[in-house]
Amino acid sequence: MAAAQRNGDANTGGGVINSVPQTTVKCNGENLSVNGSKGTACGIGIHAATVWKTANGSSTVFAGGIAINRTGDADTCTHTRTGGSDNVFAG
């Protein structure tokens, strides 16, 4: 299982999640990231701030009815999620 991603976690391009479309489910005190979360720039074009979104989340774990994101999931800009929670994991 992979680490859960949260508001404030980065992708391999350095883009950091700063907007999560659900606010009900927390992970280590932060909003749990779900598909459609947005973040800071990790380049230009498709990598620009608020242009890329988290994607390819879990097919079995949801928050607010939206798939949660895990370390290794690819964002719409093609960078993958890195880091994440050190004690919350999802399949």
C-alpha cells in the first residue's frame, strides 16, 4: 500500500498541493488529497500553478465520494506524487 497524500504534499516536479476539493476527511491534521486537488507550479504550460490536478487515485478508497491520492499516483501534468503520510496508507 502507498502513503496517503495530503494538502501540502508535493509531486516529483516540486508542485505542492494547496487546494483540495473536499474538507471533511483529514490525514495527519491536513485535508486528505483527492482527485482534482490543485497546487503550485511545477513548470510551465500543463505544469503551471492551478493548471495541473491530482489524478489516478485509488479505485477502492474515497473521501467525499472522490478517489483519494497516494504516493506514486500520476498528476495530470505527468509528475507523480511523492512523500505523503508516514503512518496512513491506502490501496
